[in-house]
Amino acid sequence: MAILVLVPVLALLVLPPFGQRMVILVGIYALMGAGYQLVFGQLGALNLAQGALFGVGAYSVALLAPSLGAAALLAAPLVAALLAMVVAGPMLRLQSHYFALATLALASLVNLVAVHAEGLTGGANGLAGFTASLPRGPVLLIAVWLCLIAAIVLQARLLAGRLGVQARLLREAPLMAATLGIDGGRWRLAAFAIGAALAGLAGAFSATLSGVVSPEATGFSIMVLCLTSVVLGGARHPLGAVLGAAIAVCLPELLRDLQGAWLLAYAGATLLMVLWAPEGLAALIDRWRGVAAAPQVTAPSLEILPPARGPRQLVLDGVTKKFGGVAALQGVSFTLNRGEIVGLVGANGSGKTTLLNVVTGLERADGGTIALDGTRIERLPPHAVARAGVGRSFQTLALAGDRRTTDIARAVATGAVFLLLDEPAAGATDRERAELARLVDRLRSAGRGVLIVDHDIDLLSRVCDRLICLDRGAVIAEGTPAQVRADPRVRASFLGLEQDAA
């Protein structure tokens, strides 16, 4: 981070006013990019409103500076963050390209207001003459870079530990993150609001530097500059926003001699950079310097399991779930006690994974109740179900060794009393099956209730106290492994022994 301090110091000591202005611009766009890294880089959401929020900050300082003076620079990011929080409710529920389209609509709305609300924004002529009480020259340079350094250092430190692991799970495995008790909605709201505040602050500094605010400050070109600089510099590297901003500001100046062809040259240079360093320039420089990648945070050990504390019984009563006209679950009822291992079997399509999804809140039950010691949880979101004491693993086909039990370890680390394991033995070797059996036995000894979905009936017969068989979403048999395996309906629907069916 020493380079972040060195840049403004050298600019003040060595560069002429034009050079200092360029350094201020780099700091401004880097500040906007640092905010964009939170939503786009850390959470992987394509937010197309960052440029418009930059413009909101610019207009805010222009409107407030005559009455608030330099304090308008503090008010501008608050205005941008407030706008982001107002629209966040419906927008953050959207996923993938729907979220991108919603943020694009917000950006278009902000731009329309800037153009047509002439009494407030000055319309196409914009606003001017508001900088008398705002910092200029070296003071502005220092203010911009102090804010930038604070934002980058704080972001890097916060995301270096547990929060960084949570962000990665939300980005790469959002369903798993939810079942581990991570509230994705709160994360997205915080990232969107903080990113908006940094964009608003950058816009306020930009208006202070230029002395004029026009609808161009809310235009899509600012958004393209932000997205391009973050991708080029590195979407998740602490210095990525700074390097990307430096490229975005300096490269066009270097190509000015090409006159009308400079934009084509800029696009070509950008494309080459993306192809050459897809992870960003900052990460590429780290590789050249031999900087080791940040160590992956390993899952907690399963060798010593703390005793379970919390609810003693998970009860399903008449749980139903339909997808269109198809009944995936039909009145499923059973009980899972602490210290009990129950296997859930059935043919493909019988509703096993759907049942796990409904219990953990990933799918909403259409009917029936799910309760922990009498407290109903069927309407809770996934992260709240996890915090109530229900953990979940996902199918681990093609994983090997320690990776096979990683998400089980994560679920145990949340303090979950009841664990729902989805095909933990899929693709496992005999040795891995034996290790899984020993792990399940330790979970039982630690007082945890375990529901295991798997096709390995022999393994389930060895480790489970009871088996439950589903057929077309309904429970057709429940009892000891021997009783269930001997049931003619089970032999017909799951074991494929139709000649033994009654």
C-alpha cells in the first residue's frame, strides 16, 4: 500500500498543475471503481448504475455546496447511498441479467431526471459556479487520495478474513452460502449502498475538479469507464481499481496524437489487455513479482466434534410441494431426533433433494409444517433456517479425499444440530465410504441428528438407525433398514425387484 501514499506525494512535489489534475482524476475514478469492486468483483453482480450514482454525487455537491460549503462533499455520498437503499428492496431480489437490467433502468431514470428536471439540474446546460467554498488544487488532490487510501485499506482488511470467505461463497456458491447461515440479502444491500456512497463521493470530487455538472455525469460513458477500469485492473484485487483508473485516464492521453483513430486504438489496447491478463493487471503484476496467492481458508476439522446444543427434534408434518401441476412432495411426515441417523432413499425423481431443499428453505413448502421443538421454520429464509440449527451439504459427485467432507465440516462449524447430507457417498471409493461411515458415527455420538440421502443402500443400512423410502413424493415405507429393505413396495419402486412386489 506504500505506492498509494507515494503517488500523491510525488504528484505534489514533482508534477505541474496539469499532471496533478491527471492524478486527481485517477484518484476519482479509482474511488468509483473501489466501490464497484464490492458489488461486481466480490459478489459477481453486474451493476450498471454505478455511473449514474457517480452523477448523483456530482449533482448533490453542486446543489448543496452554496449552502453547506465543503460539507457538501460529505453529504453527496450519503445522498447516493440513500438512493441506492431506496431502490435496493426490489432490485436486489433479482438475479443475473435481471439485476443488470434493473440497474440499467435506474441509470436511465437518473439520466432522464438530469436532462429534463431543468428547475433542479439546469437541464442540458447543467450547473456551474458552485465551487467557491470547495477545495481546489493540492488540497483537492490530498482529499481525494486520502479517501481512496482509506477505502482500499479498509476494504482489503475486512475481506482478508472471514468476510472474504463469505463473499466468495456468495459469489461462487450462493445456495451453499445461504444454508450456512450467510444472509445474502444483507450482504448485497451493504455492498450496493457502500459502493453507491463511494461512487457519489467520486462524483462530488469530479464536480469539484471541473466546476461544472451536466447530464454527461450520469451518462452511460461513465459506467463503461468504471466497468472497463475495474476489469482491466482487477475486479477483486485491492489495487485493481487504482491500476485500472490509471489506464483509463492515461491511455487516452497517450493516444491523442492518433486523432480520430484514438478510440479504436484504445479499444484494441483494452482487448489485448483483457486477453493477456484476464484476471486483471494487478494480479498479473503480483505473479511477476512472485507474490503468493492468499491461502485458502480450510474447513474446520471433523476429528473432534463438540457436543450438539439446541433443538432436540425436527418434525415434518404433511409437507407438500408442487412444481406446476407436478406434485414433488405429497404429505411427507416424519421425525428426526438428536443423536439419530436416518436414511432417505427412493428412485431418481422421487423427491429426495426437493425435500432437503424445502426443509432448508431453498424451496417454499406449499403445505404442511416443519418445526424445531415446536417452533415452525417452513416460512423462514435459508440463512434463518441454518441459524435455527439445520445444516446442509450438497451433492459431491467427482470430489475426492478431504474435499468430500468440506461442506459437511462447514455445516458442523455453524453449530447445526441437524445435518441434511445430499448423496455424500456419490462416486466415493470403498475407503472413502468407510471414512464417511466413521464420520456419521461420530456425529451421532456428538448428539447430532443426520438425514442422509444416498443411493448406496448397503452403506445406509450399516450406518442408519432408520430408513425412509419416498416414491413419487410420498413416504411408502419407514422403519429399520431390514424392515424397509424387505418391504415389497420398496423392492418394487427403489430396488427394481418387481417380481417381489405385492
